[in-house]
Amino acid sequence: MTKQTPSQTICSEGNQCAVTTSGLGYQWPHSNVELQFPDITLKRGEHLFIKGPSGSGKSTLLSLLAGMLRPTSGTVSLLGEDITPLTNGQRDRFRADHMGVIFQQFNLVPYLTTLGNVTLPCRLSTKRHQRAKPEPPQEAEGLLADLAIPKSHWHQPVTRLSVGQQQRVAAARALIGHPELILADEPTSALDTDNRDRFIELLLTLGQRAGSSVIFVSHDQSLATHFDHELFLEARS
Ligand SMILES: Nc1ncnc2c1ncn2[C@@H]1O[C@H](COP(=O)(O)OP(=O)(O)OP(=O)(O)O)[C@@H](O)[C@H]1O
């Protein structure tokens, strides 16, 4: 039903693993079928591309990996810790400390400035704050410059930015404070091919600099070449 290529990386030590899943399944409320997912093993610092047609379960899988949904069967371990038995609050805390998430719709906070959005994870997590060097505002400015957001926009409400710029602000917010995991759900769907490739290269380069593993969901097979591993989810009948 599904495959992970090239051959799965084995990380024998828990602390070398970014992600390991086992027998993962999720049944949406009011649905009579459980979506089942192949086991994933991803080493720290490696990047995984998850693809598949609409409805194959890509976003559901990403939500399970992000700890936003609790599996109805199986387990998810992140950075050597089994997050499955944690309470919702504990999983939220784990996500704030260790993950940057880029959503399809970016989920930026409309009443905050561009810089306010990027530094937000450091206000929600002491760990992220401590890892932002030298301080969150300076790291945020460095990321915004790397991502080609004009300085004139940094103190403006984020809603004044173009869609492509907002997408890059969402990437900066995910990267600040060097989270070990970056999860991105089809954040390039609004971009043309050139900008899409450039964005992914930048995300992976900046992720690499931060030592992060990037897990990227898309239905666009042409993006797979940028990643160490790929996982294909087949259509559900
Ligand atoms: N909030 C929800 N409530 C009930 N069922 C849902 C919900 N979200 C997704 N599903 C169901 O789970 C299945 C997988 O959906 P999911 O959104 O994970 O697929 P996807 O591969 O990400 O699709 P797309 O590429 O269109 O975003 C679908 O059958 C969908 O109807």
C-alpha cells in the first residue's frame, strides 16, 4: 500500500532518531475506517518527503507526527521520546520546545508584526528562547534577511505582506530557536515552480544549519529530489 524509498534508515539509538513510528493508525470521528500508515524511521538531520494523492492521509499523518492528533493505534516517538501517552498539554509543550510547523495556510497571527510572528515561538518556549542566538529579535532579523523579506516590512503588520512573503515568514517562525524537527504541510502550493524550488532549497539549507530534520508533505512528485527519503501514501478507496 505504501513505500518508503530509498531503503529505510535505521537509527538504533533513540537519541539518534528524529522520528520513529510503529503501527500508526488514526480513525477520524464519525468515520468507520481507520487510516493506517507505514512505519517511519528518520535519523536526526535527515529530511523526508511525504507524497500521495488528495485524500491519501498526508495531512493526517503530519498532524499525528506533530502531536496535534493522538493515534487510535500504534506509537509515535520523537527524538527518542514516545509522545503517544502524553496528555494534550504535554504534547503541545513538546511541540513548542522541539518543532517548527508550517501549515498550508501559514497560520500567522494577523495582529502581530512580521518580527512579532517570527519571535512568537520563543515567547511560548524557554528552550526555543535560549537557543535563539544571540537573542530572538536578532535571530529573527537574520532569518528574515536570509529569506529575502525587505527590512521595510519587519515592523509592519504581517497581513501587509504578499502570499509568498507570508509563506517565508512562516518558514522563519518555524526555524527560529533551532527546533530539532520542522514539519511542513504543502506550504508551496501557491507558488510557481521556480519559487517553489528556491523555497525548498532555502528551507533545507537553513534547516541543515540548525541541525533540523525537515518533513515535508506535498502531492508534487517533482519536489522529491530535494530530500533524503520519500514516503508514498496511496489513494484510499
Ligand atoms: N477533520 C476531519 N474530519 C473527518 N475526516 C477527516 C478530517 N480530515 C481529514 N479527514 C479524512 O481523512 C482522509 C485523509 O485526509 P487528509 O486530509 O489527511 O488527506 P491528504 O492526503 O492530506 O489530502 P489533501 O492532499 O487533499 O490535503 C480523508 O478521507 C478525509 O476525508
